[in-house]
Amino acid sequence: MNWNDGWVLALGTAFFVWVSRHALRNPRAHGFYRFFAWECMLVLLVLNRPWWHVDMFGWRQQISWGLLLISFVLAIYSTRLLIRKGGHAGAGRSESELLHFEKTARLVTDGVYRYIRHPMYAALLYLAWAIYLKNITLLTTALVALASVLLWLTALRDEAECRAYFGSPYQDYQRHTKRFVPFLL
């Protein structure tokens, strides 16, 4: 790790702390676990940065670039869909731990949300594995495993929050969708 990597870690962590400042005070909030998943991914990114373009046509790199593309498209598409279809709950959702676009008034079940409940967390999961594939070591394996567990915990807490807010419609939605991978997981 060099001087620039230290700055990337410091600035990235500062940004994640600021975004997660309310959630970090509440271990029952999904954002609490998401913060630590982001941190694992940030360290993974810094560690694997030197191998980003090594062996560009190797099978690991090709899978990695494919996962990066899927992650990017899924994150943008699902966030836009949530903002457009979810409405804004405003005063109806007072949880300070939620990011602004997460304070939806309506349950979104269109588009990718028809198949998976957490496309944004799925995008982060795919991103973590894409970064991991750049350079596989014992440390990066531990980091991607920890990030994956933390994203799973994030999804579980998010589901509890959604059940509390949306009630039985969310429970019905859970029965018909998967968490991260359509038709599988």
C-alpha cells in the first residue's frame, strides 16, 4: 500500500461515515451493516488496484468485468426505479437512518424488483466479487466473504424494516421474490 492508497482509504471511509452517520448509531438499522460492507469493499479495492488491468483476457478478468458491468447497470436501474416508483414518504417515514431515496411511500415491485428484493445490495455483492477476482489471496478472500455476510445481514435488517412499514404486502412480496439472484438466491 502506498501514500495514495492511504488517502483513498481515508477519504472513502470519511464519505461512508458521513453517509452512514445516523445508521452507525443504531445497530438494528440496515445501514449499520451496509457501512461495514462498504468498508470491506473499499479495502478490497485498494488491495486489488494494482491488478486491475493485469491479464485482461484471462478468465477471471472477463468474469470480473462482466460482474462490474452487471453491478453498474443494476445499481443505476434499480435506484432510478425506486426513486420513480417508490414515491416519497416524507413525514410518513421518520427513520433518520434511511437515505433520502430509501424513504419510499409505496412498495416497488416492478422491473428488477419483480425478481429480486435487493437489487442495490445485489449490485454491491456483484461489485465485491468482481473486485475480488482481480487478485485472489487469503486476505482478499476473507474480505469478500465478510462483505458478503455483511450485505446479507444488511438485506435481513432491511427486510425487517420493510415488514414493519409495509406490513403484509411486503410479506407477500417476500414469498414471490429472491434476495439477490433472480430465481436462485
